[in-house]
Amino acid sequence: MKANVGGIDKILRIVVGLALIAWAILGGPVWAWIGVVPLATGFMGWCPAYTLLGIKTCPMKKD
């Protein structure tokens, strides 16, 4: 799995994921547990949906 999630994208995914999980823990709707997905993809640096759509937000490596 090659990284396809860049720096700002990672940070946003982690923040949104944590916010959704906190909301679920504090009595929010059950669907708020979906925050696990952006949290995991933010930490891994790889998003399967980005792979399917051909999107890459990480910087290109210079040779």
C-alpha cells in the first residue's frame, strides 16, 4: 500500500475522526462511530477510496 493521503489531509482526518468518536461517546448518534474510518486512514496514510478514485494528496517524491 503506497501512501496516498498527504499532511493536511491526515491532520483533518484525525481531527474529524476524533471529534466524531467523542460525539458518539458523549451520547451522539450511533452513526458517529463512523469516525473510526477517517481516524484509521489518517494514521495509516492510505485511503482505499482514494485508490479507487485515483486521488493522491501526498506530495510526489523527487528523483
